[in-house]
Amino acid sequence: MDLFIEKALIVNGVGSPAFEANIGIKKDRIVYIGKEKYSARRIIKAKELILSPGFIDTHSHSDFTILAEPSAEGKITQGITTEINGNCGVSGFPMFGEVFERRLSEINQLGLKPWNEFQQYIDLLKKACPSINFVTLCGHGNIRGYVIGYKNLKAQKKEINKMKKILKSHLVMGVKGLSTGLIYPPGIFADTEELIELAKTLKPFKGIYATHMRSEGERLLSAVEEAILIGMKAGIPVHISHLKTSGKENWWKLSSVFEIIEKAQNQGVRVTADRYPYIASQTDLDAFLPSWIIEGSRDEIMQRLKNKNVRHQIKKYLKQRGVEFLNSLLISDVAFDGDRALEGRRLGELVDIENASQFICDLLIRSNLQVGAIYFGMSEENLEKILSRPYVMIGTDSSARSSKGITRQGKPHPRGFGSFPRFIKRYIFDKKILSLEEAIRKISFLPAKTFRIEKRGAIKEGYFADIVIFDPAEIEDRATFEDPFNISKGIKYVIVNGEVAVIEGSLTGKRSGRVLL
């Protein structure tokens, strides 16, 4: 044996009752589970500790940061051993035309060498040697942006066929499915017909359609229905990203959301979802603006933001939403150095409703549209109901970052460092919304099955040795909105492909993650 773990309380990921046993690992595989003892190069004594499969982050955005920060400290120290990337219509490939132009500033800021094609990206990823396993979807925004650009245009048959050909070429290479971001350009300009046609390409590859839906608030119910219709027409599974009811006026809709999803499941459509265990979301500041403002190139958008009439329209829109909206929005990160003092502050603290439009437009222009925001607008009661659903998994909705170095920027959402320990401590041990066995199934075997990740997500002989060992008395998230780079407590060991990557919350320097295609 290369590694032997003694007397751990094993929660195996498939929902079976916990049991005490020893685990033997040789190279990258689990080769023994039982009561016998064996000699090994390294022995971990795990009495009174819980051993589970490595956690799978069902919704990640590490496509670019993991190249610059392959240690993925914020992810691996919370027990994540595998990430699903390429979400919300954005992936690291293909990177041509306007897509490349839009991403170039981020690539440069991270100190990366630019690329265009899938294989170039994968080669860069393998060369970086990430600490965690990397799974990816293909972003619809990348494909549409390449073929049509960022214009509000209906895709013609010729363009749809070209998009389908691009998608198929990536599915052949091992991409797990297609993601959409239907509140962001260019995905916001795609109609349902276009998405159904693209989704049909997934069926021969058993691919999944993952979607940041068209609305998570006012038009939530129709957005859920559209997502399910796409899966039904294409004959493929549907995965709803970060399922939520955003805005107090929409909290009552959750029971209807469950009814729509569960009716579709009963009709044979495979529908799953993910959610982070917080009641605040994070996205770009300009995401709340009407679609006609964010159409086209960066230069075109910024010219609109300088226009007095456009600013007046935004002012009217903000007045409709009221002061409560300003108070619910926190500036998380800005690209313009002169505005760093704004990070971590609520918009309502910084400006009144009369001057908010001018403030926001000027801020976006100074940072070349690169301003992040955290939106506080969800219900704790609804969150618990969502997390309790058997088809809902956990996703950080965050990129891989480090507590030091180039990716320690701004005040991003604490979910990037705390999601999984928070889920276990707050919702399983404290609130007891689920059994520990069911909770671990949600963050290991269920996502592995959903995204077709072979031989991972369970503690079984012959499976890859992706393992988390944690102390149930200590596990806790410590990242906050004020200090989001705090590492979680209680994660004693994290093992990736048989190598010990984390001991007592500290990185060992082993980076044995793999690209899983």
C-alpha cells in the first residue's frame, strides 16, 4: 500500500449508513476497504474523523483563474477535489473574434498567455498542474459570440448549423455538455428555438444542458418551463444552475418551481439543480441593466453609458426598484485601482437614488465594465427548502482563488472559500435538514452521476482515491463578506488521485488534479 487510513467513520457517498473501516490506497486508486490492517508508506490515523468521497463543486467558474492559481487554495481547502467548469454560457474555449476580445483583458490581468482553441487551452491546463480535477461544459456564449457576435440578432439556419458543428467538435473531445447564460450577452439574445436545436446535438453524446436561466425573479416560472422544454424537445437531461427565487416579491414562487420540476421528472425528463448555501448572489454589476444597453462590443456599451438619454432610462429603472435595491447591492471588486476603496461597500452607502445612475455608469466606464457585485435578495427559508430537495447539489458559483497572490483581489463572495463546510456545519449538523449520508451523496456521487464522471464520487474499491477526512466537531466555514479569503476549519486531509494535497487546512504542495474528458 502507498497510503493506509485507519479507523475512519466512512460515509461512502451513495447514501449507505456510515460505518467504521480502514482504507488502503495504491497509486491513484482505493484498493481495500475493511477491518484488516496493512503496512504502507504512509499511515493516517482517522479515529473519530469522518471520511467521505472528495466533494464535487457542481458549479464553478475557474476556467481562467485556475491557470493563474493552480493551487486552487480556496477550493481544495474546503474539501473540493473536482470542479464542473464552463458554466453560465462561459468556457475557456473556443476563444475567437469578439469572445477573445472580451476576455483578453482578464487573461492579461492574470498574466496568462492568450489562446484560441480547445486543445491549446487543455494543454495550458495540464501544464499548470492544478490541484483538483477539472471537468468542463462548453459555453453557448463562446459559440454564439464567435459565430454571430454580441448583437441582438435571431440566429439563422446557417448560423445554427455552424454553432452545432462547433459544439459537436467539442463534445467529441470530451466536453460534458452545453451551458447557457441567458441574462448575459450574447446568450440573452438567443431564442428558445436556437437552444433546442443546439441541445439536440448533445443527445448522441449523453450530454447535459446546464442553464443560468432567463430569469430568477420576475419571470422565474416561465424560465424554468423554458429550460425543461429544451430538455424535453432534445431528449436530454437539464441542470438548473444556482436555483433561487431572487427578490422578496418572488419568494412565494418556490413551491410552483418545485411543482414544475417534479412534474417534468415524473414525465421522464431528468432535471437536476445546484445551489450555494448563502442568501446573497454575485455577478457583474451591469447584469441588472436592460439587454439593449449591454448589446454589442465593450466600446459600444460604454458609449451608451455616456449618453444622457441612456442614463436617464437607467435612473427611471432604478427609481422603480427603489432604495431597497441600492441597499441590497455590494460592490465586490473593481478593475480600476482608483476605485478600490469602494470594494466591500453597499451601493446605498455610496450614493442616493437621484445620483445612482450617474455613479454606476461612471464606475462601469472607469473599470472597462469589469465591476463585480453581490446582491442580497434571497430567503433563508427558501434556501433550506432548495437544499433539502433530493435532486439539488452544491456549487460554489465561484472561481478558484488563493489567499495570496494574483487572485486575491477585491472582496468576492465568501462561497469561494466556505461553501461546502458551511453546508455541512450549518445545514446538516446544526439545522439537520438532511442526514449526513444524504448530504454527502449530494456533494459526491450525485454530481458524479449527473455529469458522467467515471469512478469518482464514492468510496468503493477500484474507484479513484479522491477523499476528504474531516472532524465533525470542528468543521466550519470562516470566510465572510468582510474577509472572504479565510480558510475553513476542520478539514483534516484532502486526497486527490491518491496524493495528500491538504493537511490540517494547509497545502502540502502536491498538485495531482487531472483534466477529466
